[in-house]
Amino acid sequence: MSGTVFSKDKCTEALRLMLLCRYFENKTESLFTQGFIHGTTHLSTGQEAAEVGLCMALDEEDWIVPTHRCHGVTIAKGASVFSAFSEMLGSKHGLSKGLGGSMHMSDKAHCNLGSSAVVGSGIPMACGVAFYLKRIRSKNVSVGIFGDGATSRGSIHESMNLASIWKLPVLFFLENNLYGMSAKSTDMISLSPLYKRAQAYSMPGFSTDGNDIEAVYHAVSEALSLIRSGNGPVLLEVLTYRQKGHSKNDKRVYRSAEEEQEWLKRDPILLFENKLAENGILREEELRALKEECLCFIEKEAERALSRKDERLSISEMEGLVFAKSVGEVQYDI
Ligand SMILES: Cc1ncc(C[n+]2csc(CCOP(=O)(O)OP(=O)(O)O)c2C)c(N)n1
């Protein structure tokens, strides 16, 4: 295995963030099974290198617009873990004050515009943010995150076309986890590899190993420098795998156990841990301590969120947030 190019501190930070994302998803699954979380939830277990590699390469003031599979990237961008758990538990301490749940978390303080259950709907919004950033002559970029399934939606194509024509500072971040619900992407999409969609919209497009955090980090950095130079959007496809089912009730009958086992060998956290061990960057006891610290932190934040889960918005507080004010009262604070 090749050496790492990250410093020891950066390696530790990368692993710490990936572990937090993984343990967050594990805890979420357990809270779901125990009936504490209602509705549905989409876990991104196995996609941590894509989420963390992206966020580590971004500047704090670069914006992201995640998908329905949003927990990991939301945490990697800086959200409070307590507030993310609280959102799923429906309390007013949640990122969206408990009104959104698993699929609708927004975190403006960390330049995260929020996610939506409507597949492909975040991409026009990411272009809107990019349009604004361009108008104020900011060097920041906007990242529209989407899956392979979403690439067949018209909103994605319209967004790419307009972003290219207007040279918007937007990174189209395509997390190809090989499936859209039960549909294998190679059975449903007329093109492979998917990053070649970029050609149709006259923008640079390339792909990288989405389970190798350093590869993702470097590919995102390369894309960002192209975008920041003012030449418009870039499409980056990261190749990864969704280890769990699409959502909570998915029995995964559409794929084989052998396929899953093969991908588990390429688990992004396992790959990075092995790399760090082989290159003498983290000793076994340091790794154990880091895992323990991350696990304790997640447990503690989940407990804290659980203990306050019944502190909910009143109906009138909720109405004040959900319904638009009448004309004349509206204040925009972007
Ligand atoms: C407009 C729209 N169509 C269909 C759905 C149902 N749906 C929810 S997730 C999903 C699959 C999305 O696949 P992909 O974009 O690859 O993302 P992934 O779930 O793999 O992360 C579908 C079809 C939806 N939520 N919105």
C-alpha cells in the first residue's frame, strides 16, 4: 500500500471524523430499532471517506447542499453531534429545531444549506448559492451533492447546463454508491463512467476512489482550484459503496452477500487504519484510544439528546417558523 501524504495531525483528524460519522450511524440505527426515531432514515455507512475527504478539502465558508443520506457529511462539515441527534429525536435542540428529521437537516452556521427528501432537488439550490457567490465576487464555492440515481433526474441536467453557461463556482459531487434504492446504476443509466456526463455540458469531469480518503481529498482540492480560477463548474465522481440497505426496511435482496463481503474488505476506515499502521503513523494503542474517545463522545451526545428529547417547539413557535410572514414583514438575512 502506498504511503500517506497527510501529516500525522491531518491523518488523525481524518480518521477521527470518519469514526465519528460511522459511530453516529451505528447509534442512529440502534435508536431507530429501539423506536426512539420515527419516519425513516438513510445511513451512509461505508461512504465516510467521501464525506470527510470532501469536507476536509473545503474552506469553512464553502457551502454544501447534501442529499437525503446526509448525516455523515453534516457532521464532517462541523455540525454539533448533539444537535444532529436532537433533530432525529424531534426536539427543539435539533439542527432544524426538530421539524425536519433525518432527511432535512440544515446548519447555516457551517455553510450547510440543508438536505431534502426530493432526489436531485438540492442541485438547483447549490447552483443558486453559486450564483450568489459569483455575484458578490466571493472565492468560495458551492457543492451540490447527489447520487448515481439522481443523475437521471432532469434537475441535474438543467443545473449542469446553466452552471456551465454561467460559469458558476459549483462542484457537482457525485457519490456513486452503485445503487439507487434497489436499482443497480449500471442497469439504469445509459453511460459509464458517470463522470463523462461532464462532456455534455462542456465542463471538466473526473473520478476517484471514493473509499480512499486521501484520494478524495486530492481530487476535491484539484476540482476546487479549477473552480476558484473562475472557469466554472466541475463534475467529480467518487466511487464508493453503501454498506447498509437503502433505508431502514431494506432487506437488500437485489444484491449478493459475496458482493457485500468484497466491499467490506474495502471499507474506507479499515483501509485508512491499515495505511496508517503500515506507515507507522498511528500505533495500535493510539488507534485504540482514538476509537474509544470517538465512541464515548457519540454515546455521551446521544444520551444528552435523549434526555432532552421531549423539549419540543410549541405549536405557535412551530407555526412562526414554518409559515411565511405576510408581505412587508419579510426580512432576508443571507
Ligand atoms: C424525485 C424523487 N423521486 C424518487 C424518490 C424516491 N427515492 C428516494 S431515494 C431514491 C434513490 C436515490 O438514489 P441515489 O441518487 O443514487 O442516492 P442514494 O440513495 O444511493 O444515496 C429514490 C428513487 C424521491 N425521494 N424523490
